[in-house]
Amino acid sequence: MGVTSIFAETVAITFCLFASYWLLTIYTNKGLDRYPGPRLAKFTKLWHRMDVKSNKHQIHLINLHRRYGSIVRIGPNTLSLADPELVPLIYGVKNEFPKSHMYDVFAPRVNGKPANSWLSVRDAKIHASIKRPIANAYSLTALVEYEPLVDDMIKKFVIRIDETVGHQVDESIDMAIWLRLYAFDVIMYLTFSDTLGFLEAGSDVDGFMIALDRNLDRSALLTTMPWAAYLVKHNPIVGFFTKDSVIFPAWATKQIKARMVIRDEKKDEKPRPKDFLDRFLSAANSDGSDGYNFPLIMNWTLTNIMAGADTTAIGLRAILYYLLVFPSKMEVLLRELRAAELSYPVSWKESQRLPYLDACIKEAFRLHPAIGLGLEREVPLSGLQLPNGNMLQPGTCVSMNAWVVNRQDVFGEQVDQFIPERWLKQDHESATKYQERVSKMKRADLTFGYSYAALAIRNLLGEQLERVVDYQ
């Protein structure tokens, strides 16, 4: 055997040993080899990326948990958890579990560099500094004050549906499209007291939704490998050749600057309900100074629209879908609405005496959450003791997916079925037992996450649907 052959064989053996050691290190990372999951996921994030790209990730994850249990390894350093008892611990207000790098993907690009936003920022102190000034804008008191704005959009939505159906030969329309148009208009109207005119157009405006969908699809994939965001999104070279849509930012900038002038000159043209922008401007100028923190105001308004509109549309679609698929449930709901002798539009106060509608909304949210990805957090220095007694090491990524958590035993039997009655008091239940059962379900609710905006969207979406279903 020649020297060259011996050298080549030595290199090959060395490479194999190194590769084996590297793979073994990944496989046993932080002791995660004890947890089951897809074989490829234990070595690389490629499995997660391919699964998200399939657009059926949430369904696959449900099946994986039913096969393997409440803990599934979905990445070299990531576990998917399904135990509802962990929801308040991991996502609670104490913020002991910091966001993972997946949130870097959602940072807006400013001058080719990622900038802090309410959604993307990972530092708890910075996040609090962004959120705290406008927390009151999402309180129940504020939401009730937005009611006239919602009423305006409800009336416009109903008029446009009537007009459109009247021009159809078969008197049928795609309600999925119209509910999305409505959702964007109503969230924009709540934010600016103005819209881009989706309902008037009856379609997308200037390719806004096409650009948004493209960006959301790209972002969903990037969350599986966040480092790639710095190559394809935040890289200044890439930014030079690709431009994000400026339709909405340009329109929002115009709205904000016009409102600043009105406030400074104290000459609002006509009385109107306070919207989110009014509250954002007050929060950004709370010290009474002459200037406004324009980037912060833009941050708040963009997040309000982008985080609120599509989630609202998805929720509305889910509710209508399940009511149509289960006509017996629709009939029960219609009986409740007819017996209530409601005004039009329905007031928030009136909506509080519609328990079956509330149950239908909660059940649709449970079965079809707006977010299909897990919400990743990093285990803090104190570690995380799982219900089975195992301790997770600091730095381990833990993820809980609403589609998975919402189908656990805490929600009762037949968790794959649309059963609004699970949210109502049963004949055999005492009031105390009922409250305990529902409280457990609510604590496990990850449909909109744990945040002021999420709570606001949950409350607001319920109020909007009450009006729409009542009209039907």
C-alpha cells in the first residue's frame, strides 16, 4: 500500500470519526436524546423547515404528540411541549422564559438593518418599554370606546355584501375573501379612523395582500432557521436588490403626520371616537413636549395592523366555517339571537347575554387557532422541571403550539369535534365545578398568545362576530 493510499485512508477515517462525534454530540445535546421525535429532527432543523413548508405542520405536530406523548423533539435543541399546565409558566407575565431567535425574523428592516419592534424584540426590558405606554389602549374600557368605529365597519360590510349578492346570478359569494377584506378595513379603521378601502373595492388594493402573504410565507419558513433571516432579509446587499412593499407604510406615515398637525393645531374637523392612533400619539407625547417619537408611533401602528388583521380574518372564517359545517349548532345559535331581541348593530353590553354565541366563538378558536407555528422560548438559567420530573438545561428551546395544546384532555372529550357546549355549564355540574373546569381551559388557551394585544383581539373579534352572525 503506497504512502498516498495510506494518507487518503487516514483522512477518510479521521473524517468519519469527526462526523460521527459531531452527530453524536448533536443527538445527545443537553440530554435531549431521551425524548422521541422524527429521526431527522434530532440532527438538523431541516425537518422543521420542510414540515412548515408543507403547510400542514400543525396537523403533523398533533399526530406526533398523539404518537409520542406530551414531549416531542422537533429540532437538535428544540422540544415541542403539549402539557397545558406549562402554558402560564412558560408564557406568563413574569417573562422568565425569553423569546428564542425565531422572533428575529419579524424585525422590520430599516436602512438594511433589523430594528426593534413590539413583535420581534427579545429583550424583556425593551419589550416592556415599547408595550407599557400603550397598555391602556387595549383595556376593556378602551375597547368599549372603539365600539362606534366597529359599528361603522359592520354597517359598511353588510351593505357591500347585499350589493354584491344582488349582482350574482346564483346569489353566492366567497365569504372567506370578504371576511378578510372586512378584517383589514376594521382594524385599520380602529387604528386610523380611515382605511385603504378594501370593502369598497371588493378586492385587494394595489397588491397589498399579495405582498403581505408573500412576506408571511417567507417569514414562516425563516423562523425554522432564524440565522437565514440575516442572509435573505436583513442583509443590506439583498435589500439593495429587493424592496418590501411600501404601500401600507407610506399610507400610515401620511395618516400619522396628518393627525399630528390636527392635534398640534387643535382643530379636529369633526367630533369622532378616539381611535388607537389618538392613544398612541398621547402615549408618545405623555411628557407634554412639543415633539413626537415618530418611529415608536409607526412601530405601534404597524404592529397593530399586521398582528391584528389576519388573525381576525382567520378567526372569523373559522367561526363561520364550523357553523356552516354543523347546521344543528347554527340553529341553536340563531334561536338564541332571535330570542334576545338585539339592536343593530349589536352593542357590547347586549353581547354579554349571548352565552351560546360566546361558546361558538371560543370553540372555533380552540379548533382553528390563527397561528400554526409553535411559540418558542428559551429555558432560563434556573432550568425547567417538566411534569415527568426531568430537568431541561438552560438554553433549551421549548415550543408550545396552540393547535396541539387546544386538543388536550383539559378541554374534555371529543377534542377534534366542534362542540360549543363544552364551554357551557352542564346540567350535572355545580357552579363551582363549572368555573373550575372553564378556568383550566382558559389558562391553557394559547390561541392569541399572552399579551395585551392578544387579549384585545380576542375580545374585539368576539364582539365583531356577534354583529355579523346576528345580521345573518
